[in-house]
Amino acid sequence: MSLGLELLYQALLLADARQSQYALDRPAEYREINPLVRKYGVKKYFIASAVSHAFITYTIPKKYVPMWQYSTVIVQAGFVANNAHVGVKIRF
């Protein structure tokens, strides 16, 4: 397991969570498209995602960990970049 990649994924997930909350706070401007975020809320969804990702990273066979980590980092970075592109900000 690469701790650096795991931390990068978790940082991107946090950025996505903050963007999701920003969008949910502005329903006239943005629409959250993830139905699980709409159903369970930002905090529950993203805590479950963070824990699940770390658990999967720790439990899958070691030969698959790099592929798992790189692919999830790329996907998560795409979500954050797309949100930023349409104007969704990251606020803490």
C-alpha cells in the first residue's frame, strides 16, 4: 500500500465532500447528482467512502493495490476537477 496515494485519495475525497456541501447549500445554482449524497447527507456518505476505501486498500491482494489506488485517485480527481470547472467551490 502506498500511504501517499491513500492520503491523496482521502484529500481529494475531502475536497469533493466540501464541494458537495457547497452545491447542496445552493440548490438554485447547482445540482448534486450523486443520489447517495442526497439521501444520506454529505457527512455520512463521505465518512463511509473514506473508511471503505481505506479498508479495501488494506484488504485486497497486494498486487492489485497500486491499480486500485491509482484508478480511484484518477476518478476522484476527475470529480473534483469537473466540480471546479462548473464553479463549485471548496469551502471549509
